[in-house]
Amino acid sequence: MSSACPRRVFASFRSLDPAGQQKARQLKFSSYFAEGFPYSRKLTGHNSCVNALAFSPGDGRWLASAGDDRVVKLWDLHQEDLIAPSCSFSGPVSNVFTVAFSSSNQYVYSGGADDKILKYDLTRYTSNCLDGDGPLQDYTQHNDFIRSVSCHPYQDEIFMSASEDGCVMLHDGRAESRMTRAQGTLQQAAEFSGAFFHPRMEHLFATSDVRGNVRLRDTRMAFGPLRQRTMDGIVLKYVTRITRRTVAHYIRPEASSITWDPDGTKLGVAFLHWLPTMYSLTDPYPIAVCSGRNLPDGNPSPEDARTFSDSTTMKHGSFGGSALVTGGEAYYSSGSDDFRGYLWKIPALETLEDERQIIGADDWPNGGEDGAVAFTGSSYSSEKYVPKELSTPLTRLCGHISIVNTTLIHPVLPVIATAGIERHIILHSPTPSAPWAPELPPTPTATRPLPSGGPSPTDPSVLRLLMRLSTITEVDESMGEDARSIAYFDMILQREGTRDLFSHRPPAMPSDDDDADDGHDVVDSSGEAQDDEDES
């Protein structure tokens, strides 16, 4: 083999102290990441789209997966030749959108379109388990889709959930807890798309919603008796309004998901019809956006080639690497509508802050490129912040033949898991062998072209009806059992994939400057903010 198995690499670190081992491992991983991830293995166990992935905390032994087949599966990366799941858990009655492990891996949670959260006790199962029982407990307090479940960084019995019913709920299963359902509920008008505990500071959590609001909150201010609550727990409002130099209005794109880096110093936001955006923990304005403007070799992407896009499905990105160990550098990965995953190297915060442009309102109309995009406050006189564009991905993760929704960087090993419209999970590796696979083939780098022409209904409900009635006739059977699902999403891509953010969303978004999230600010070229009570 041309490269040593990563397992053997770790052996040379044992003479170092724990801090030295961690730093040596991270630096070695940096060299692996720089080589890209040209090898892979498909994991086959699901019968439909895979929507959710989660590695277990600590050594990342377990990979949990779930999706439209309503089954939660566990894959054991301590196996020397991983080809099948170790456990399958039943219980969901509709599509699963999120899975999460508790802090010590005692529990795994799932949530999705059945409005329920299911809790599975992993201590009841052995390593050779094939089919687990149903859930230990279910939580039915929500009345709409569950978009995220986040477990407390230290307490197994505490987790929070975010739902499209406009509620974030804090669940405390400890015997001494006296928190009522009302005290554990934070509610707003807009549908939440995510709520996640900070990985280090247990009282902090971040939320996102479909109106593009991204907030940093404190559980001590957000939950409990009403008399103890303050400002819905908000301690920082991240600026998500976007403007383009050639337009006279602002847009706030939908925030479809959020994720923390391992150290909690950066927050990544996946915006629909926009680019993955990086925020520093304490800075309301973004420090970087990630794009596919260039190829990994630094050359510009061909004009007629498909590149990074997030215009259709809910994307879930992830961070990897410890910025505290690698001198501030980290990695971020995201799925894309062009049937690939993308991996970017994220420079140190100080570097990104230095390279961010701040342009005065008077200079903005004539400054920068015609298509320059900036983040701004609600006032027309607000300064415009242009975050650093990380336009050259470190590598692109191939092997899929349809949209990639989720990319997940392993907490310890140089492994990235990707999943999406297909029923397969792909594990990507920088080397032709790994602790979980003695031999890995090279990943095909060619991507399937998006079919042109054919039927393209404009109403998503019509598309779903066609899917259920099996009347999508333009199906390429060479794509196997996923052919009909792939054809369905091909039609969505044909309708949504090329839409520009500023032409797609109306120039009317909720205000950051008041607590009434029901209103909208429409800012025209005169600089006057007009209240618009209609939903957009």
C-alpha cells in the first residue's frame, strides 16, 4: 500500500504527554487533510434517503444514521472491516431529521416529521447486537417537525430540541429536576431550525430559525419561571442581513442549520440560497463565507461547471480539528447541490478579522465589485461588513450521484461521512486503508450531469404527489433503487437550483432592532425603514 494505515500513526505518539499527543495527532491530521480524501467506502443499510448523521462523543466509535426509512442505525468504527450496521432501532413513524448522542454515549436520540423525540438506551445492547428494541422513552411535547436535538455537554439526562412549532424545549430527566413543561419551553412566532448547546460553556446555546435569525442565548435567562426570564435568553444577535452593492434592499436568507466548532469559538450557519457563513462566538458580524468559486487547485471553476450550491434541501455542515491545538486553524465541511461535499480550511480568527472589510454606508454604493455582498444592520446608514471569502476548498468529496445533505467530520480519525438523497452513507479517507477498512478503493471523481429539459412542475406539492403516485416517468434505472428519489430531486434542482438569493426572496425581513418578530423591515434606496406586517 502507498500509505500507512492511520492506526499505526498513532502508535508513535505514545511517548508524548497527553497534550503533546493531541497536538501531534492534530498536526498529523492536518497533513492528511491537505492530501484530500480520495478513497472511500459506501455503507449500505438504509432503504431510503439518509437525512441525519452523528458521531459519538469522545473517540467517535459509533456513527448513528437515520432518514426516510424510519430506522436509526449504529455503525461501529472499531470494527476492522466495517460493512454493516451493528444495531437497528425502530420507533419513528415518519422521516427522521436529526440524531444525537448524550455526553457519555449512554443514550441516542432521534427526532423528525412525526413530531416526537425518541430516546434509546445504548447500555441495553451488546456490541454484536443486530436489532435493538424500541425506544426507552418518547417525548411528545412538540406539535410539528423536530429539526434538531442537542445534548448537554456534560449531563446525560439533559438535552434540548428545536421544532417548526416555534419552540425550543429544554428536557431535564434528572430525578431532582422540578422544571415544568412551561418552564422548559422557549417560544416564538417563527419556526426554529436549530438549537445547540455550546460545546464547552453549558449555559450557552445558539438558535436559528427559518426567518434567518441566529441568536446566542443563555439557558438561565431563557428558561425557568417567567419572572426570571430576560430577553428570551438572548445575549447576542448575529447579523444575518445581506445586501448587494447593485440592489437597494436587504435580504435575510433562511438559516437551515447551525453548528459549533469543537472549541466553541466559531459558529457555522448554513443559509438557503447563500453560502456557509462563519461567525466568531462574540462578534455579531460574520468573519468568513465559504464558496466553490475556485477548484481545489486554485484555478477558477469553469463558468459552465456546477459548483457549490445550497438551494434545495436542508444542509448540515460540521467542523473538524481543534483550533486551540492547531494554532487557530480548523476545517469546515458542507454538502452541496452539485452532488459533492466540500471541505474548507478555516484560518485563525485573528486572520479572518484582519481580512474582513468594513465599508461605510456612503462609500458602499461605489466601493468594491458590482456583485459585492455585505452584511449590514437594519439602518441604511449602517456600516457594511464584507467577510473574507474562502473561495478555494481544500478538497471536494465525490462518490454521490445526487444531492449531499450532510457532511460530518470525525472527532478523532481522519474520516468524513457524507449522506443525502441516496440510501448510502459514504466514509471518505485520505489513505487507501484505515482502522475500519483494510482496503479502500479510489473514489470516482466524475459527477453525474443534471438532466436538462423534461417535466418540471413549479409547485412542490405537485412534485410530492407525483412521487407518491410513482408517475415520474423520466427515471434512469441505472441509478438503482434510488432512481425515483433522484429523479424527484433532479426536478427540484431544475426549478430551484439556479435562483439568485436577491431575486428569490422578497426584500422584507424581520427586524433585529425590536422584539416583535412578526413585523418586517423594508429598506429602500432612500434609507427609510417601512414596517411591513405581511409574512414573506
